[in-house]
Amino acid sequence: MAAIIALERISKHYSKTIIGVDDVTLSVEDGEFVTLLGPSGCGKSTLLRMIGGFEAPTHGRIHLAGRDVTWEPPYRREVNMVFQDYALFPHMTVGENIAYGLKMGGADRATARRKAAEALDLVGLPEKIDQKPHQLSGGQRQRIALARAIVRRPKVLLLDEPLSALDARMRDQMRMELKHLHEKVGITFIMVTHDQEEALTMSDRIVVMEQGRVAQDGRPQDIYDNPASPYVANFIGTTNFLSATVQSLADGLAGFAAAGTRIDAPTDRALRVGDTVTLGFRPEKARLLAPGQDASTCLEGPITEVIYYGLGLRIAVDLGAGQTVFVDTLLPDTLIRSDIPKPGSSARIAIEPHNIFVFPEGVHP
Amino acid sequence: MNRIRNNLAGAMVLGIPLVWILLFMLLPYGILATYSFWVKSYPTFKPAFQFGNYATLFTDPQYFQVLLRTLKISALVSASSLLLAYPFAYWLVFRCRSQGVRTWLYLAVIAPLWVSYLLRAYIWKTILGTEGILNSFLIWSGITDAPSDIFLYNQFAMVLTLTYIFIPFMVMPIYSAMERIPRNLTEASADLGMNPWQTFARITVPLSMPGIAAGFTLTFCLSFGDFIAPFLVGGPDGNLIASVIQTQFGSALNWPLGSALSIVMLIIVLSIVSLSDGMERRGAVGV
Amino acid sequence: MAQANRPGSLSRFGADTAFMTFIAVLMAFLYIPIWVLIAFSFSSSRSLTWPIPGLTLDWYRKLFANTDLQAAVWNSLYVATFATLLALVVGVAAALALHRFDFPGKTLFRRLILLPITLPGIVTGISMLNMFKLLGFPLSLETVIFGHATALLGVVVTQVYARLQRLPRSLEEASGDLGATPLRTFLYITLPNLRSAILGAGLLSFVLSFDEIPVTFFLTGRDNTLPMYIYSTMRRGVTPEINAVGTLIVLASLILIVLSVIATRDRGGER
């Protein structure tokens, strides 16, 4: 497969000190669903807007299907955007909104109307063709915005926080619809979001951004299972962090001293004995040990808090020295109330070595 | 920036108003300023560079008193407009429960703006005059037995007329400033134990300050430059600075002095505008 | 909350009554004079005194026979139409420039263009009079048009600029994204969304120009506009004929107000 979008060392400097995007190189393959993920201000939207042509990079080049479009205005790029606020034209009907791009492309009235109707069918709202945007609900506007953007069959569809204006229920539904639409039309999707769940469920590939740079780029599961940094580990999913010192190194398995105990974990990082590192593990990958049970790696401390979240319990355990970790436990339906751990009682947590992340240096996120 | 450099349309969008400002504002003001330094040489005037005209304005009591009187009357007009407009706007925005009533009452106060300003001044002449409607009404109803000349041709008549004319300019900015005050701020204030008066004094008034400043500026400046009301209802001690300017360009044929007066007026208006701009900006930052 | 309100309900009632009275007085202050104007236009007596001795339409008949007055009306229409058109072209451009571009001197630019709103017309009138005389332009209705357009610029700019600020930037970006050139974006997206603001500003400018005296006073040649004609009639004294003109003007204003309310009313979806 060929790269449909190639970003070559793209930077956007607003001034010497204010940097929006910093030296990003990225290639997106034809038909991929790529998500740019990060907190607000990380440069993800700016990057998307540069691909759309709404902002110009200060350095670097943008290639679209092999053509350099760095300096092309939006109306000469074969990409289309779904705006965060949808940007439906309030003075036009739904049909006119969708046909707008076709007419600008030189299509005649009849063709434009026919294609607009097809696009409306695709998003499941054929009966809305003569309504005005303000007569529609949020979810319907979202679909019209989608239809308007894909009706021109762009090479790439850009989606700027497309689901952020919807309520939670609608958002879940649209996630699946967007994913199905992507499969149906086969256009490359590049989406910007700050919602990790959205990124994990919808995309083929996630690009995590941090302060204008790419922090990690990979398949959702790879990023979840092998975060490149504490930042990524904390942004996608929840991660417990422990500061640790390297005690021994042998055959890719390192021994660490952390929280008053010894923890073993496999690592391919170049470490030396005595180095300070940060260990991380996910609450759902740890488990509470029943009395009498034993495990190779075991953390111990009093329970400070028990949080009920429907599916299960999240238990906070104080390991001393100001370090608190969380461990998740599902609530099997046979559980008797008295078995629920209580704050104040002591708990032991077991973690398998392969579930532990090792990050060099004591960087705490 | 590069959009301007790169396209002709952008250049026109900026260029047309820029040329207009240069041609019809800066150039005329420049000429006006130049003339203000010239000297009168009956029946015309000749170039010079001297401050005689300005000296006359500030030393000749005839002019200086007019200037002071104009300031006084403008201030009174602004103050009385504020007294009428503020409670009105307050009631509309915070107490009126019906959207329909609010819209209609607001429209009712703004609508007179659309009715000829000359007529609105003229009406008061017909009402207040010795042979006017008020006097004949008072006699007809038996309250007085002879027509009185106390109503017309004095400063009271002028303040009344100018207030009547310019009050929409006070209502509009105050109303929109109050509309912008988030309703939950007054609710929060009440929730925090403030009584309505405290809420009014600590929340509503400070947050509507930008509107008050804008309204004061408009009514003050407009009254300051008016020469219709003085002509119609002003009388002998109702001469305002604009009437004097008009005379200099008319019968007195002293264009340099008139120009100097206009420049003084321009400077006063500019200082008031920038003063209130500053206040509005501070108000905006405070929000 | 409920407890805090209860003792206050009596004083609240008192306050509401006070407010109602105040608003009634304010409305009386604003509208009784206008009704007086209208009433006396039908008075059979030449002097404006109460009570009105009898009713007549004579003053209206006189108006329709008055050719000077009719000429003045046509002059005013001519001036107001072209002054409004000019103010709209320049004002919309200025509002766009203020909204879109950053350029050196922008603050000064804004100050200047909005200045005529607060600047008394007499200064605009006199400064332009000086210039036209200096440049050797004879005073005419056309010089009045330029004067009015300058004085009205600020009105157009404030209204259009306010609308531009409420117009999401993304609409124009979306248009560009869908393949429209900047010119087409302006014609198909920006302009239709400014429509009601431009109409409203245009109507207001028209009325203000139709009604204008201070600038006209200095810039007109031999031709009189309607307010100038009325003004010169007033010098000769108070007559019911002026009331009759006034009544017709009030009527025309009323029609224009209704028109402007209809024209500028935002349709449901527009914010």
C-alpha cells in the first residue's frame, strides 16, 4: 500500500517560544483509520488543520498522494474535513449543504442532487434532505457533516473531535457508525481526539502526541500493552507508577527494589545496576491475593479506599513512602458482601512480571 | 498577514475604507487644524501660524463661558438619561418575566431614534412655548391663569429636549451590557447570602459599567455638538458651542476661529472616547 | 432560599409597583409628545394651543400642493439612497478588514472609522466643507452624500462587525474545504449570513441620512433636503403644517421600523 499522506518534518512555530507542532514526520497509508490522540494543546488539531490547508507549517512539507500540497489552499486539496462544530451552513438546506462541494467542483444540479441523496442514504437520513440544519438533532447534524465531507470522495477525510459535541449515549453509537462508514467507503480517515477510549475502539493506528511531538505511534493494542513512556502509559488507560532501583540484571530479566520489596520484570532497555527507573502496571492486570495465597511478586499495605464502579471495585493500597497504587477486582456474582475488602484492612497485591512496564529514569508523569 | 499580501480581494477590503478614511476624515481634519492657526482677514482669511484663535477661546469670557455651559448641559443630559435608562434596562433584563414584553418595551424606547430628530426637538418647542400646548393646557384646566414663560428658552428646556432625543443611546448600551451578565452570577450572589441590594451594588452595577460608560459617552458627545435644540428651545442663555461654530462659519465669517472651536470639540470628543474605551476595556477584563 | 424570599415578598411587590409606575411615566414622556404632534396636525387653528378648536385636513392639502417640499423629499431620498449604498460598501469592507486581518495601525483604523458615531455632525460637516472649498468642489447634493456616508460608516461597521464575530470561522473554512475559492466563499457563505445585519444597518443608515441636519447644513448647495427645508420653515415660526409633515414622517418611520424588525429578525436557526 502506498502512503496517501506523508508529513515530512512538519513544524508550526507561532513564535520562538510558542511551538504548536514540533518536527513531526508521519506517513498514513491509503485506507487507514489513524487517530491523533493527546490532551488539549498537544498540537493534534494544528497538525490536522495543516493537512486540511487551514494553517501553513513553518517548516516541513506535506504530500498528498505523492503531490506536494504544502502551500496549496484548502480548496485545491483533495481532503475534506468534518468540523468539531460541524460548520453546517445555516442558510442552506441539508441537501444544499451536501451538494455545495459538488457544485463547487463543477457538478450540474441534477448530478449534485442525486449524489447528495446517495450520501444521505449512506448516513441513514434520506428524509432530511429539505430540512434546515437547525431543525436537526446533534447526532443528525454530525451525520450530515459526514455526508457533506465524503460526498466529494476525498482522498482523505479529516475529523476534528467529531464526537465531542454529542452526549455519551450518542457518542457510543456514532463510534460504531463511523467505524462502519470507514469500512464501507474505504477512504482514509484521520481523526483527532482527546478521548483514549474513542481512539482505542475506532482506529487502526494511534499517534499519541505530547507537546507538539509524536510520543508513540502504533496499533491500539501495542500502545496499550507496551507504552513507550510514562506519559503514554498514563494517557491511555490507567497506570500505577513506582519508583525503583535496578538491583540485578540477567537474561533480559531485571530485578528491582521498589516499595520495600523486590520486583522482577523483563526489559529490553539498556540498564545498569543502581539506575533509578519508574515501574508501571495497570490496575486491572494486578490481583488481590487471598489469605494464604502466595506469588513471586507481592506488594503489601493497608487499604485506604474502595471505589465501586459498577463492573467491579478499584482498591487503593498504601505502600508507604507516599506511594499509593490501585488494583481492580471484578465483582463475581457469588461474592458475599463480607468478602468485599474494607478500608483499613491490609491487602497483598500480585503482579506477573510480564505485566510490568519499565521506564528508564525516575520520570514521574 | 500573508493573506493580504497574496490576494487582491484582501487588498480591496482593507484599501477601500483606508482610502475613505484618508480622503474624508484625515485630510479634512488636517485642513481644519491648519485653518485654526490662520487669521481672519475680512471677508476671508489668510494663512498664518499663530495661536490667537485658541487664545481668544480660552480668554474671551464670551467663548469660554459657552464652552463651560456646553459641558454642564451635556453632563446634565447624560446624567438624566442615565437616571431614566438604568432602572428601565434593569427592569427589562432582570425583573421582566415575559420575553414578549421585554422585546416590545425595548423596541418602544429605541423606536423614537427612527423618527426625525429635528421633529423630536421641535415638538418640545410647541409644547413648552408661551403660546404653547403646556401653557394653554394649564390655563384650560385652571391650574394657572396666565401663560408662563418659564418653560421655554432656558437650560431646563434644553436638558429636557436633549434627554428626550438622546435617551435611546443610553438605553441601548446599558441594556446589552446587562444582557451579557450571566444570570447565574446574580443567583450565585444571592446564594452566597447577599441581599438584593448588595447583589445590585456588588455584581450588577460593576458588570454593567461598560454599558454605562458607552451610554455616557454617546449622550454626552451628541449633546455636546448639538445646535438644533439650542436653536429651537435654547433662548438667550442657551447658546452652545456648536451654535457658536455655526455662527463663525455663517454670519460672523470667522472661519479660523470656527475651525479652532471645531478642533477643541474634536479633541474633547476624542478624549472622552478614549477615556470610556479604557473603562470599557477594564470592565471587559473584569468579567 | 425560600425562607429568605418570604419576608421580602411584600417589598418585592412594592418594588414591582414602583417599577411599573416608572416605566409608565417613561413611556408617557417618550410618546405623549409624538401624539401631541400628530393631534395638532389636524387642528383647524393656526396656533398650537389646547384645546384643539376643530379638526381639518387643510394642512395636509397644503403639503401636497407644496412643490418646494416635494422637491426636498426627492432630494432627501436621493441623498439617503446613495449615502446608504456608499456607507454599506465601505462599511462592510471595513468590518471585514477589522475582523479578518491584523495590520499595523489597526487600533487607530478602528477608532477613526467608529469616530463619527460619537463625533458631532457639525465637525464632520465643517471639516468636509473646508476641504471641498479648498479643492474647489462646488457644494451640492453629491457633497452631502459623501458627508453622510462618512458619518454613517460607524453605524454599518458596528452592526456588521458584531455579526461577523458571531459567525463561526469554521463556516468559511468548511466552504474552502469543499472546494470554494475565497470569492465564492464570500458570495455564497459570508454574505448570506451577513444579510440581516447588512439590511438592518442599511435601513438604519437610510433613516439617519434622511433625517440628517448638521452635516447637510454645511455641505449642501442650493438644494434642500427635507429636514433642511423643515428647519428653515421653523425659523419662520411654528405651524400645524410642520406637524402635518411630522405626522407623515412618523408614519413612514413606523413602516420602516416594522420593515427592519422583519428584515433583521434572525430565523430560528441562526444564532
